Amino acid sequence: MIKLAKGLIPLGLAALALWMLLLRGAFGAAAAPGSAAAAATLRASAQPERVRVALDRAAPTASPESSPLPPEEAAETEPLLRVYDAAPGKTMEMGLEDYVLHALAAEMPVSYGPEALKAQAVAIRSYALWKSRAFGGGGCSKAADADLCTDSKHCAAFAGDEKMRENFGAAYEERLEKLRLAVKETKGLCCAYLGEPIQALFHSSSGGQTEDSAAVFAQALPYLSSVKSPGEELERDFRSSLTLKDEEAAKKLNAAFPGAKLESAKLKEQIEILDRSGSGRVLTLRLGEKRATGKALRAALGLKSTNFTLEFGGGEIRFNVLGFGHGVGLSQTGAEAMAKTGADYRQILLHYYQGVEILPLSNLE
Ligand SMILES: [Zn+2]
């Protein structure tokens, strides 16, 4: 059994106060969807022995008035996380539930339904625990002592209080309350596989079918298997496109893939999709005299996903793209679509994370 820190309340409150001082203006706009994704620093396949560390740490002193979570909502026992923020270059210590609230505020539109928000809250909590050193995770590689960082492209996005006020505007109290409820009603719950917290990756839109983790991150995790994600077509980020003049496309791609030797007049013959994953995402392409991965092409052109088709003609090349993000794990727009059809957060989680259990922290290995 994991030892949990006592006296969470003063700690969580204190961490938040300190947080607000240090993170002022430090965060960007609402998270890039699928941010946990880039995070996909999957644990090394040869995992180190899981080491249990007592989570008792000294609570910093600060005013208790500043926590976004009312004291009665804070658990009596709760893991503490060390969260690194690159802007001030400091690592904050805060309670798990506070962390979930701030990450939720940054990762999912607050306009989403309560059950979608709850599913996202549990996913964030699970991912945080998976990374947490105290639960056997590797922590965040950006700082020696951190469990997570606030970089949406590395661990998960995080909105401090000031950022939430800026994003929520006049509806701040109402929107914060909606997020608080999503955290409170799932307090301490975590997706677990074989008794351990899962790497609960998520993304904005899968384009209709999520992706196997092995196709994106070269590690097959049974709970990150491809599933259908119906209803996304009615939500944001489902379809997008990028059109480039042939000259511009050749120039950009030759710069990104040296040796490709693309010629603007011959793109149709020179660019060919070679293979796709089971869910339809481009794995490799021929770019003139080079081969490239779909991921590399996506990065080079800023496409929303690797699930794209090509159209040539009229002196242009057009990329028609489905979905937004890496496509692994929970689809946020899919979760919202499920919530609209009456699914609860448990059904949403059990759909996107196949074979997991939803357990309270006390039941984790
Ligand atoms: Zn990180």
C-alpha cells in the first residue's frame, strides 16, 4: 500500500498560492489538443523496479484563501506532485486534485458536458499518477525532481488561476465551478491496468478511429488499442485541410527533407503515400528520392494529424486531414459526442482505454 501524505489541505492551498505568484502570465492559450501525446515518453520497455516513496513532504506556508478547491473538497490523504514550470524554472509541490483541476482547465473546453469533463479529469489524474515517481513512474525529464511539467507538448497543459480568469472572463466563477464538480465527483479515481495507473494519453479528435499506441509510439500498450470514435464529425477539429502552391510545397519539403529533390512540376509523380496504419494514418511516404514518415511530414507542414489524403491539380497540392492530434487514447471530441448521447464518464473511459478498471487510489498496487 502506498503511503499517502497527510495534511493535504494546507499543502494544496499553499502550493496554489505560490503557484499563482510564480506562474503569472506563464501559460499559453488552451492546450494544444493531445498534448499528453507529445508527452509520449513511454516508459522504457525495460522498466526499472518500481520504487515506493513515502509522499510525506513538508508543506510550504501560504495563504489558504487562494486555492481553487474549497477545503472541504480536498482529500484528507492525497498524493503530492512536484510540477515543474519552465517559465520561472521552478518546481511546485501541489496536491493531486489541485493539479487535475488546473490541467483540466487547460486541456478541455469548459463548454463540454459534465461527463466528458469527468472522463478527462480521470484521464489527467491517471496520467499524472503514471508519471509520478511515488507511483513508480519516471517523472518528467525536464527537471530532476519533477513528476510533471506544465509544457503541453511534454507532459500536460496547465492553467494557473490568472490564466483561468483570462480564459473564462465574466463567467469565471460559473466555469470554475463546473470544473471543480468534474474533479470533485471523480476525486481519487484513476484508470488502472493490472492494478497500476495507466498512461492515459488523449488527443483532440481521432478522425473517427483512434490509433494503436504501437503505430505512434512504437510501444504496444493493450489499453491503448484502436477503437471507433463515432460522432466526432459533428465536433470541432474533425476535418481540416492545407493547400500549398506546388512551388511552395516543393520548397518547404525540400528544406525539411534534404535530398528529396522535389520539383514543383512533378509533385504528383514524386509524392506517394506508401502505407497506412490500421486506422488509416499515414505511416510512410515517398518524397522524391527520400522516404519520410507521416509524423515527420505532419511536423514539417503543421498538419493536424497524420490521417490525410493528397490531391494534386491546378498548380497546387492539397492535404485533406482527419482529426487533430496523435489519435492515441481518449478522443476529447469523441468523449463529448458520447456524453451527448447519454454516456457517463465511466463508459467513456472504458471505451477509449480498453480493459482498464476505474479504481480509487487506495486500490492501486
Ligand atoms: Zn514534462
